[in-house]
Amino acid sequence: MDIFVLRCFFLLVLHTSAYPAAAGRERKNVLFIMADDLRTSLGCYGDPVAKSPNIDQLASRGQVFLNAFAQQAVCGPSRVSMLTSRRPDTTRLYDFNSYWRVHSGNYTTLPQYFKSQGYLTMSVGKVFHPGIASNNTDDYPYSWSIPAYHPPSFTYEKKKMCKGKDGKLHVNLLCAVNVSEQPGGTLPDLESTEEAVRLLKSRVNDDDPFFLAVGFHKPHIPFRIPQEYLTLYPLDQMTLAPDPDVPERLPTVAYNPWTDIRKREDVQKLNISFPYGSIPKDFQLRIRQHYYAAVSYMDAQVGRLLSALEELGLADNTMVVFTSDHGWSLGEHGEWAKYSNFDVATRVPLIFSVPGGNEAGTSTFPFIDVLRESVHSIKSGKVRSRVVELVDVFPTVSYLAGLEVPVQCPDISFQVELCTEGENRAYAAPQGRSERTPEDVAFSQYPRPADAPQENSDLPDLKDIKIMGYSLRTWDYRYTLWLGFNPKTFQVNVSDVHAGELYMSADDPGQDKNIFSNSDYSEIMRKTASLPQTVGLQMRMKLEFHYFTAGMKTSRGKP
């Protein structure tokens, strides 16, 4: 048997048996913070532009995972996948139009698991994607002890709230505002912070553990943010994406035509041709300015929340998790928004901060006001370079909080309520061993209705999905296959290959040079044709990738 297959089998056995029951470990409260559409544009991830001192401060006291990836780069499917620790092919949610408990299986969620263990579970803001995807209740009462809170001012988010040069209000992409002029004199994330702090105050004199999830809406569009945050990013200091053009060898099926951006009134005025027309450079700079400003605005809310946690005396027994549902393209590959398998759309920040280790008398989370204080670089805590996934969040948080880690899911788990398709990442590599292991793989996927870009390419309804792009990310490569998909049976046809992509991280970190070869792939399909039907898609892609890269090394004369 191929040594690669034996290695995969060994690792599977290892990871399913390595985490015993958490008997005797003290249970911790959990503050679970999630941003919306946040890529790794943070100081603690090495972004030289971003001003994110409060998240950086959190990172300095925790584990920072540099290579964490979402399973699908769109809000609803990614959040359900993360919170159930099941991949989209198990939740069968690729759009916003079904509820997993009815549509696929009665899967236990992360907060539901904590609730079953005696935790008071609370939701503020956007945690689950609201609407059908969470049963119009944010999965209450299954996941939450009390009904989820949504900021009242969010009802204005999609209305005409953005003042244009004509003095009238518009539904714009760029929407920096005077908060005092907004309805109620507030904005959604300001309200969510206030409610989260109120809930924390209610827990001060209660011995029962809590799980508080806080979902901030920014930097999701529209960029309706306090206008003062734009001053942090002078327009004359902003730069374009390093690779603003559509790559020559990018398959048409892989391209994201950013339809939701085009619908905004200020973008419509630009008269950009569909699907490949580019946004004028001056407007690109303004988009990037507003995105970074939205990040700093969201960072300030995180800072207020963390400082309240400390001031209330809760920080010493509360672990903090910070992440995002997926990334967001800022002009790379000629694309904007999410809706793709590229790193800029799938890579996310992931930080775990567990209490302990702070020097006596020092403040853990002092609020840093980025608008009034100079921002200095803050060194991250324990930096983890391993490739990880958002399905790993459930088992990792469970372990760090002192609960047992759910068992690994079987290959087919529709009837299994509690299990994980991820891994517990609450451990470091053994001394002397690199974290850059070839066995670590992240899987993402994205659906398309057709081979060529069309109006619904970004977010097709389930019934319209004809192709599924499955993407494998290792330390060195991103390997993607666009395969035929049947939305009625949820079956993928591995022999119906519409296109392929292969990018080498060392030579091409921006993923602009597709080196996938149809002729080489035909040979790989011949080698894998005898695989039994019971071999899952992930294992099949791992084997194909192994053959692909082995052939490349041979052709280059490498051992």
C-alpha cells in the first residue's frame, strides 16, 4: 500500500484517540467573538496597514493560528459548518435557504453542547446567519438558554442611509456616517457591544458557567461605519491589491463576479461591464480604505468588550475565542467580496486565549482607543503555523474550556447528533517537530450554477447548483477541482471534471499562476480509476494531489 495512504490512516487513528475525558479539569467560561467577512487584515497577522490594537492585544495573550481556513466562503454555510463541526456536504447547506436539523440531520451545535453541560448560553448579534438557515430563531431554544439578541438598528442596514454628494440618501457600498445622525444615534455593532457588556454584568455574582457568543456585523458591507475611522487610513496612503488583474489561466467557473457589490448605487454609477470589467482605481482605493476603517471600528468594539470582561473580574476564568466566518477579496484577481476558494476568501483569523500567565497587578485587556492613542506593534503570543479549519473550532473550544471532546464522525454521519469532522488543535507540535506537516490539509468548497460567470454565480440557490469546486489547501499548495454536482441527490461526479487549479505557495503566494495540467490530470485519473466507490472525496483528492505533486517533483529532478 502507498506510504501516503498508510500515513493518512495512522493519523486518523491517532487523532480519534488522543483526547481523553476532561475529568478533573476546571471548567471555564467562554467568550466567543466572531467578525463578519474579516480576512487576516490584522496587525497580529502581519498586515502593515491594519490598525487593530485590541485584537492584537488579545493575540499577544493567546494562540494565533496563521493558517486557518473556512469550509465555504459565504456567511450561512460557513457559520453552520463551524458551529456544528460538520462540512457543507454534511450540513447540505450551500445557500441560505434550509435549516440543517430538517434538511440533513439533527446535529448538535457548539453552544448546544455547552448548554447540555450546564452552561448558560447567550447569543448577541450575528452568530448564526439569521433567517431560514437558523430556523428564524438563531437555533433557539436548542443552542441558546435565552432568545438571541439582534441590534434594532440593523433594520436600517439595507436601507437608504448613505448620504451622497447630492445630499440625498442612497444604498451605497461606501457609507461612512455621522453616528449622531443615524436612527437612534447608534449603529448595530455599538448596540451589540452594549448588550454583551450588560449580559456579562449579569454573570458577575453567578457561579454557573456561561458561553457568550458575540457576532459583530463589520467589516461586512455596506461599510456603514463611524466616519472618524476613515482618518486612520488617508486615501493618499492606500495602495491597490498587488495582483488586481484576473489571472490568465483562471478557469471561468472559478471567477467570482461580485454581484452584490455591483448592486450598490455608488458602484452602479461606475457603469462597469459584467463580468470582467474592473473598478476604476480611485474607487478601488476608497473600497480598501473603507474596509480597513471598518476593521478598526470592529476592533474597537472587541476592545470595549474585553476591557469590560476584565473590569468585571471575569477575565481570570473566561477563555476568549476570536475568529471570522470567512475572508474577503479586496481586488485580488480582479475580484471583490467572498464567494471563491482563493486564500483571500477562505483564510480567517483564529485566536484562542485561555486565562493564566498574566503578571500580578498588570491589566490583561486595557482598552486601546485607536482614534486617540498611538498604535504600537504588539507581539503575538504562541504562533501556530499549522494548517487548520473552522470545523476544528468545536473540539478545540470544548477541550480548552474543560469539556470532553466530541468523538470523530464516521464517514457518513447524518444520523449522528454529536460528533466532529474537525480536530482538537489545543496542543503544540512535539519538541523538535515542525508544525509545517504535509499531512495537515484544509478543505473548502464553493458551488456554481454554470461554467461561465452569470448573475447568480456568487450565491446560487441549491436547485441551480451544477458544479462544486472542491479545494484542498496544504502548506505548500492549493489544489482545486470543479466537479459536476447533482443538487437533488447531493452527489458529486468525480469523473465530470469541469476545470482544475493548482498553485504553489512558495513561488506564487498570491495564487495567480495556475499550473494545473489537463494532460497530467488525465494520467492521475487513470491511476485512481480503480479506487473503490467507498473512498470518500477528500481521500480521493488527497491521493490525486499526492500523485500530482510527486509527478511534478520527478519532472523537476527532485528526490
